[in-house]
Amino acid sequence: ASRPLYALPEGDGRRLPSAISRLEQTPNMDKQADSLRDDLKTLLARARDLAADQSLPAGERESRRAQLEADHAGWQQRFARWVETDGARFGITFRETPGGEK
């Protein structure tokens, strides 16, 4: 199982700008992979902004976090389909872990 996108203890998003920067440096592969990369950058930027905005009321923060998690889950499904259908062309595959998870 993957870690949630908003796995930011105490709203700590300090590593998100670095992750976004690293994604910006990845090479183009194909149209769908590039779209997935861009969508992930957007998700990370939303997580960064959510972590940084300490003025949000708790209910609004939770609502945005829940939407972010749902959007990330959808991204993970699209990514998994891409890996299964086209990833091998680029040497990208899932590894099975001892627990049988990808």
C-alpha cells in the first residue's frame, strides 16, 4: 500500500517543494506519462499549499485534505494502469513486496 499524499505530520510540507522540483526535472516519456507527471505536480502543490495555510478552519482543512486524498487515489489508479500497459517500454514495472503488495 502506498502512503497517503497528505502524510504530513503536523501539516509539515517542507519536502514538497523539493519533490515538485524533482518532478519538473524528469524527462518526457509519452503523452500519458507526461500528463501523469503534471497531475502529480499539481497534487503536490495543493498539498504544499494546504500544509502552509495555517489560517484555514479545521473543518475546511479536513475537507480539502479529504478531497486531496481522493484525487490522489484516482491518480494512483491511472498511474497503475499506465505502468501495466505502457510502463515496460520505459523499464517501469511494479515490484511485488514480501506481503504481495505492489
